[in-house]
Amino acid sequence: MLDRPLMYLIIFDVDGTLVDSQNTILHGLQVGFEAVGLPMPDRKTALSIVGRSLEAAFSDLVGPDHQDKIKVMADAYRASKIARREQGLDIDPLYPGAREAIERLHARDDMLLGIATGKALRGVRHMQQTHGLEGRFVTIQTADTSPSKPHPDMIHRAMAETGAEASNTVMIGDTGFDMAMAREAGAHAIGVTWGYHDHSRLVLEGGNTVIDSFSDLDRAIEEILEINKETV
């Protein structure tokens, strides 16, 4: 018998973890910078803020001299996103193995799945509908109701909604923001290398382990949570 409650909360980031959204994010950022007449940062710099909420991301990118332009930039980004989705243009593909990993974990009776993302809820719903992932996540935390990562509020809300303990909660993400958020919430963190921050930053910011493929996810979760260590 397992000497622990069979209730684990597995929380996924979205951009850079479940979906490859770099091209659509870059397009939205470009629209935002054009709206205020500022030059777009280079690709690496622009993508370094993925994971932050939209206003926080623009704030990081424009620096202290242009904080007054953030609202216009964020509004332009959102308007562009809505228009392009209505035209069927912003379709972010799932990373290889993402769907299979979600389905495997969702099928387990000892795990609940959640989302914690800098996206708005509207963007998460679009992702779910696009890829047929409705009903897989019992808690969805977004920029609409929480401060930007790495503030731990999203994980705190997810745990409160599901009744999960921090010791039984794992955050899976591709950025140091995700790792730091989990650390601040007292939860575990698994970094993935196919997103926007490299292996060393994921570890530095608090990742318990880092994986290179979704095929490694189940084992990493079980090792961190010490699942399947039975007592006689």
C-alpha cells in the first residue's frame, strides 16, 4: 500500500512548455512596439520575457524610460491576437509528445492536472479548443487573476482549488520564472529544455530536475514525488 494520499497536482506552463508559440508571440510584440514607434528588440531579448504577464513583459523590454507606453503596447498586442485568432492565423503547435504526456497523466487516478500561465484565460481556452484538450485541466491560473510569474500566487490558487499540498505539487515549465514561482510556493519544479531558458538558468532558479523530452516526464514526476515507493 502507498503510505500517502493518492492526490498529486501537476501544473503545466503553456508557452514554451506545451505549445511552440514563439512566432506568434514575436508577431504580437512587434505590433506592440510599432504601436508606440519604438524599435523591436532582437529575437533573443524579445523571447527572454516569455512566461511573464503581458504588461510585465513589455515593462521588462522597454526599460524605465518608456513605462508610460506599456498600456498602449499591451492593448495593441491583445487586439492583434484576437483578430488573428478570429482569422484562424495564430495556431501554436503542441510540442512533440505533449498531447501524449497530458493524456497519460490525465488517465491516472492519483493525479490532477492544472495550468499556470502568463496568458489570459481567453488564450488558454483557444489553445484547448485548437488541440482538443478541454476537460484535461481541473485548475487554470492565468494573468487575468494573478500577479506575473515568478510571484507564487498562481500555484497557491491552484493548490487551494484542488486541495493539494505543496509537497505533492509539481510545476512544469521552460523558464526560470516557472522554477522560481514553484520554489516560492514551496512546490517542486521540473524544467524543460525545449522552451525559452537554458538548462543552467532552470537549475539556478530552483528546478529540481530538468528534462529534454516529454518521454522523460512521468519518471521525473514519480522520482520527485517518490511515487511507487511502497511500504510492506
